[in-house]
Amino acid sequence: MAKSPSGKPPSGRSGDQDNTEPIPRPNVYVPRAGEDPGNFGEAGIKGMMINPIYAGIGEYPRLMSDEQWVRAAKKVLEEDSAEQFLVNLLHVLRSTLGCIEWGGTEAPDRN
């Protein structure tokens, strides 16, 4: 493992952030099939924009091209911090793929 000039392993975070700080909470919503799109709000639209299932994953059909998904996700990433984006992406995937902890139907140890 590479060491920093101080002799310690790198933390993986920038120097202005403490490793003991909690990560942010998800601030996106994962709309469910059949919901009225007029009720999604910004959180629901953002949740859809970063959800890679729309680019076709596993049993989910492709609803947009890879280019469209990458560009939409990049736009959200530019608006949010990288940390918030990653928290939201994890939340979206867990919600979509069924983890109870994040609003799905499967226990976390089953995912």
C-alpha cells in the first residue's frame, strides 16, 4: 500500500474531510412502476436519472442508450458532490434490486 509523505497510508478522502464523519443520507427518491410521474418531484427525477437499470441491466430492458445514461448521471454528479452522488447511486441500486434497509423487499445479507 502506498504511503503519504507523513508515512501513513492514504485515507481515500481529501485532507479537509475527517474519516469519522458520517456519509450523507440519500436525497433521491426511487419511483415505483405505476406511479404518476407528476408526483415524482426533483428527488424522483434525480433518482431516475442516476438509475443504471434504465440503460439495461440484468432482467431490466434498455430504455435509454449508454450515452444518454452517462450524460444524465454526469449532470447529476456535477450538481451534487461525488460523495452524495455515490450515496444516491447505492440507494437507487439497493431500492431497485430489493434491499429492505433502503426500501426494498430483501434483507441486506441476502443481496
